[in-house]
Amino acid sequence: MNDALEKTLDEDVFAHLHASSALGAPLRHMHMRSGWLALLAIAGAGLFCWLAIWVVSGDSLTLDIAILRMVGDYRALPLKSLAPESFADYSYDAGSRFDESRFQGFSFEGIYRILSPYTDPIGLALYVEPTVGPNLRELESKAIVQKNFLDDRLVFAANLTLAQEMRWMKTDLNGSGEPASWDRETDLNLGIGVSYRFAPNWSAGIELEHEREYSSFHLSKKYRTNVATYLGPNIHYGGKDFFVTATFLTQVGGGKDYASDAGSSFVVGGRNYADDFEKDRLRIKAGYYF
Amino acid sequence: MSNLKWVWLPVAAISTSVYATTYFNVEQAQQAIFPGAKLTKSFLVLNDKQADEIANRTDVNVRNKEVRMWRVDGGGYFIVDEVVGKHEFITYAVGLNADGSVKQIEIMQYNESYGYQVRDPKWLAQFTGKTSAAPLKLEGDIKNISGATLSSRHITDGVKRLLATYDVAIR
């Protein structure tokens, strides 16, 4: 029997990364994933949350409804900061309080497992997630590699992610009156993680994510804009009817802002504070089996 | 940072495992595999050399050196073992004939919400007659169960380990 098309419940010991061993669960099972919540903890200024509900709708297909909620007080930030990228088309004063919510869009998430970490030397899966929203078109693709040790209690995973997105900009960010247009961007991310099941039902580990952003669909030096690296712990509980996984990431040094000159750089103390790069990120996944 | 504390509460509030499903206790499993037979407790502990040899022969980790074994009057062995499941351990019993071949396997305790097909007598019957000379490889001489790959793999590995244990430390 080939398990490559097993229904994926996406129970994962990682919250930011994906493992290729997302469980094969019967189709009758529903999947709910409560998305990610990132906290701009710098000066205790802002709270940025993104809640999403995913519902399994097929073998390896997930219907995803994302609702974005952002609350923040940027007056306390030590630099001229932008609102999160999802609000890039909003007009606001950078030094004032920003408090908005918006519907982000619908996504379809599909994972196809080519090699199983349980029956092959490594696990390998391909992931694709197109997103369509009122102001957003995005295609996120991942190659997921996994290697297990110690009776599958110790899990290593690596993700290479390519996300190409277009955002509808009513005006350009500088307010120079340019006509509305689709703003193009590519994110190229490399994530690695490890998780160990230290007790029945419980796993914990570390995840690292290195992110590179380009202002085009072309990945050349000419278009690179921002670089940031995140590191932090994760914890997972898998029960009979539900699971919860949480990962907290904090941005470590090495941030780069290639798009700005030295005077207006979004990099402070080695961290990048551009619109897609929070200081801290917390993501929680939760699932319940019917 | 203090704003983050509330997020961990749901995780902290979750108790440890409480949903074990027991299908057989030891006596019931003994009667299912060796009906009417008299069994004598004969637990043993593998030494390091034996454990290493079993691991080398099978490429399966010897996680617990204690072998919970009963000898069957008239020949045969009854062993209770545990393997790692997705969330918890799977407890199962293996009955060996006097010649060390598999007589019957029963899942005693299975705690996962799915993958229960490993209890299917047809799937377990694949092991009947197997000896330590058999490959005992999932998707080889043992069929996989879609949706229960991890449980299938670990039970297959567990039986392989016990058959090597018979060769190295029991007969």
C-alpha cells in the first residue's frame, strides 16, 4: 500500500515549519489550525495577530480561511515603522497608533508526500498553497525534508519555501501619487527544526528560520530587500482527539535592509523591523478530530 | 513579553494521557494465544552484549532490556512488549511456538485515535509462522496500513526484535 496520498491532518511537532509526516488521518476527521500570533514586543508596543482556520476538505487538500487582526501602538517604536505587510496599501501616519482588521483571503493547502520518513530513509513532501484575497494573490511552495531517529521520537525537518505574492497598492508607499498597481514580492525562506518526544504525548524542540525578501519575482541581488533570522523553542501535545503545537521565535542578529539607505534603514541592533519582520513571533496550531 | 503568558495556558492546562484503551490484560492475552495452557513467569534482563547483538541483527533499537516472558507448559513462549506509537506506547503480546516461530499476536493496549487497523486479525496474521530468518520489513513481507504507517512499522520492528531476542537470549 502506498501512503503517499494519505489524508494529511497536518498534526505537526513544529508550528512554523512543516514535517513531511503530517499524519494520515481518515477523511472524516476535520482539521482546525489556529494560525499564528506574533507580538511586537519591542518597547511593549504592539500586538499583531493573525488567526486562521484550516478545514480539511480532501485527501491532502486543506481549505484555509484566514482572518487578519492587527493592533499596535507604534508611537513607542524607536524608528519610523511600517504597519504589517498585509496593510501595505493603507495610508497612515507612521508615528501614530494603528488599529485595523481585515480579511486576508482564502487559501488551499496541499501536501503531497513522496517519501515517508517511516518507511524510507528520509521523508520528502511537496507543499503548495495558493491564496486569493481582495488585495492579495500568493503562491507559496515548499520542499519538506524529514529524518527521524530513536524510534521516530527524535525528528529533524528542513523546509525550503518560495512564496511569490502580489499586493494591490492603491497608491505607492511614498504617497507620490503613482497609479494603483500590483506590488510584486518573493520570500525565500530556509527553516530547520528538531523535536524530541520527551514523554508520552509531549514533544519539544527548537526551530530556526532564515528569511530573504525580494521586491520582484526574480531572485537577483538587484531586487533583494530584507533579510532576517529567527530562532526559538517549540512544544507539542498530541492527544486522542486533539493536538496543540506552539512555537515562539525571536529575531536574532544579522538582519539586513538592502532597500533603504543608512539613514532610514529598518535594521536596528541587528534586527530588521520592516513590515514583514516582527521582533517576536508566536504561532499556535490546534486541531480537533471529530 | 508578559503578554505572551496567556497563550501558554491552554497547553499547560492539558493533562497527561488519560485515554488508554485496553483490549486484553495479560491473562486474557495468554488465554487468547494459548487457550487452557499453563504459563510460568520467566522474566529476563538482557545484558549489554545481548542487546547489542539484537540491535545489530535487526537494526532495531533495544529500548528496554527487560523481557516480560512466560514459558508455556508443553513448549512455547508468551512475551508482552511495548513499541512507540504516534503519541503513546502500544502494548502487544507475541506467542511463540516451541521452535521460535510466531504463533499469534494480539494488541493489548492501543491509545491512538486512528490506526486501529493494526488490530485487524488479517493484518496480524501476516506474522504467523515468521521466524528470525524472515525479513519482517514493512512494505516488504509485511503490508503497510495506510493511515497507520508509524504503528505498522513499529509493531513490525518490535516482532523482529523479539524474534532476534529468542535467538540470542531465550532458546
